[in-house]
Amino acid sequence: MGKSIPPVDVKSAQDRLMRYLGIEGVSGQEEAIGQAIVADLKALGVPASAIGFDDAHKRIPLPTQTGNLYVRLPGTRGGKPMVFATHMDVVPLCAGAKPKVSGKKIVGDGTTALGGDNRTGCAVLVSLVETLLKNNLPHPPITLLFTVREESGLQGARFMDPKILKGASVCFNVDSRTPAVLITGAVGAERWDVEIHGKAAHAGVAPEKGISSTLVASIAIAEARRGGWFGKVVKGKQRGTSNVGIFGGKDGTVAAGNATNVVTDFVYVRGETRSPEAKFASAITAGYKAAFTKAGKQVKDDKGKTAKVKFTSRFEYPSFGIKDDAPAVRHAKRAAESMGLKPVTMFSNGGLDANWFVKYGVPTVTIGAGQYEIHTVHEYVNLPEFFDGCRLAVALATLEG
């Protein structure tokens, strides 16, 4: 297939991305970035009647300013409807980001993350619209979807109105690093919480009268590790991961306990488990539950009383996998090859909005747009790859067959 470069205005795309990176919008606070995207779409000629927000924020169990943003572009030729998706929110570490261009990169000032995950995706989708309209490129009916609260558990996609995807034959989700690396599968996840109620006592005068919740939690985590449930988990042919992410105190406080001379009477622990197989994710979670239950029985006061351990878990999002010969993957490969790229497919150990889109019946391939070192103060956007991400989106939308 001959090399064909879609006519993306790279200066306009870069300027747009710089503006988006500078707009605040951590998970749950996406109203400002949403309105900026709407303003840009209207300026490009998209009628207000084609733009809307769903009411996912009313169902998401966390405070959320706005619903998911969606845009309908009528087809200018025949073809099955497509969806292009991305998420608007960024992680808390991105608050106050100050983007600047440094050579072929966009970087931050080193004190915050940048927000390339996923303002690159937002800029790609709006640049797609700009390219299609300004160049009068033929395309099938297209729905653009900008979700909220992806970074806090794929909440926007989970609680979206599935009617937004109705009739779509395929979705291309922009939320990765390298444009030609096509993500066609991802793990599912569970979350779990533990409340450990011990008993306070003076740690110097009568420590034996106390029940240390800190000790219970520590024994449990060590027990989970001994059982092979911590970190990278391999049991025969089954694979997964787990993590203890939060070890805190009452009412969401950072510290478990508040003084060195008091036996800690309460500890709150939150963790996650992931696996390509839902049953194995549940098995990992069960391993942690057993470890905390066992530890709770081991720590006693001088009268033989033990801690009260409350372990709860919940399903977070499903896993998925699309075969390399599926129409969605074949189309993505052809589009990448049309630009002279060499596409490869991969399975992700991180959750994506695609997990839910596939659950709703729409095969979804995730592409990249140059985001690197995400969720760290070293984050940057590779501009040549961002431009290729914009071009790949155009190729996906305009390639026939």
C-alpha cells in the first residue's frame, strides 16, 4: 500500500493541544475542558444541535461536574457508523500544569504532571473534525465521545448512556503512547477495601491491653505476599496483578493512628486486583480477604479479644480481547499502513474506556498520540507522534472498506 499522509494542520493541532494542557480538569472537574472543546467545535462549523452531554454524572457515585460530551457528524458518504473516543480528565498530579515546547516535545515545569493523558486525545479528536471539514474529506457517520472520570475507575464510560454508541460498527479510542501500537485487549479489575477496628491503649504503660490495627494490616499484607497474591501474580497458567494502594486512617485521613504512644485502633486499607480473566481477579481478591481474616484472629489483647475486620470488594470493569483478524483491527492496521507505519497489536495491563465500549457491544481499538511518562512529573508529549496520532485518526475516518 502506498504511503499517504492525511492533510492535518500540525500548527493548529499543536496550538490546540497547548491550550488544552493548560486547562484544569482533574477527575470530576471536567466542565472547563468540556466547554473549551465545545467552543472549538462550534468555531470549526459544528452546529450546536450536533453537540450534547449525557447525564452520566447523575449516576456516577462520586461528585462530577458534567456528563460525557458527544458530537454527531453526519456521513458524507456511505459506510458503517464509527465512534472516536477519548477522556477529558487528568490525574490530580496534573493540577497547575504549565506546558511549554522544548524541541520536539511538550513538557511541564517539573513540579506537576503534564496531562498528555489524555489531552492529547482531546486535541486529536478536535483536529480530526478540523481536517475533515476544512478539506471536505468524505467519511461515514461519526460520533465523537469525550468521557469524564476515566482516571478514577472508568466511571464516565461505565455510567454513560449506551445509546450514544447505538449503531456503531467500531470505535477508535485515543489513549496511549505510540500511534501504530494498537491496543486490542485489556485486563479487568476489582477493588477492595478493609476496615480494621482494633483497640487503643497506652503504648508505653499497657500495650498488652491494646489491639493494634497496624499490626493486623501488616501481618495480612505479608501473608498475602507469602501466598503469592501480592504484586505480579502467577498461578499455573493464570496471570494477574495486585496492589495495596492506600494505608490510611479514619475519615480518609492520610495517617493510620495519630500518636506514637497510642496503640493504633483503626486502619483503612484499599487495594486492587487485575487479570485478563474475571474469575482469576476474584481469586486474587479472595486471597487478600483470607489473609486479612486470618491476621485479624492473630492479634489479641490481654483478655484474648481480637480485632474486627470488615473486608468488602467490588467489580470495577470487565476485561476484553479482540482477535487480530477482526474487522476493527484489520481496518486500523490498513489505516496505519497507508501512512507508512508498521502496526502491531498488544494487550494492556491497564484499564481503558475501551473495556466498557466492548462490553456495550462495540469493538474498540485504542491508538496512541505521543503521551509519555504519564502520571509523573517527568511526563511529556512527543510532538511527531502526536501529529501521527492526528493523521491516523483522519486515515481511520476516511479509509474505505
